Amino acid sequence: MVDEGATLGDLMEVLLTRWPELREHLVAPDGGFSKRANLMLDGRAARFLPLGLETPLEPGHQVDCFPAVAGG
């Protein structure tokens, strides 16, 4: 889906090019991660990764996306 040496941001752009309707759910107005969905890289919330969208992807990494859930 992405070339070798790609970052999490590169993957996001591929996904948003393919499914532009996801932008409002994945990207905040400031260009960072939206709180409307949880993007995970190997089980870690991508919004808390030190490099954020610049985090390099490597073969075998697993990226998951889940809707944010709240309630009581």
C-alpha cells in the first residue's frame, strides 16, 4: 500500500486519497490526529508516538483504526 521508507503520514495520505470521506474522522483541523478515531500502530495510539505522523513504517507493522467510544 505504501513504499519502503514510508511514514505513518504517508499511509494516512494514501488512505485519505482512496477514501476522502474519512478525513473528517481521522484529521483534526490543526492537521494532527482527530479525537474522533483512534489510529493504532502495533497496539499503541499513534497520537502519542514521539514522531507522530513522521513515524517510519516497517514491514510487519500493523496499523488499525477504531472509532472513538465513550460512555458510562
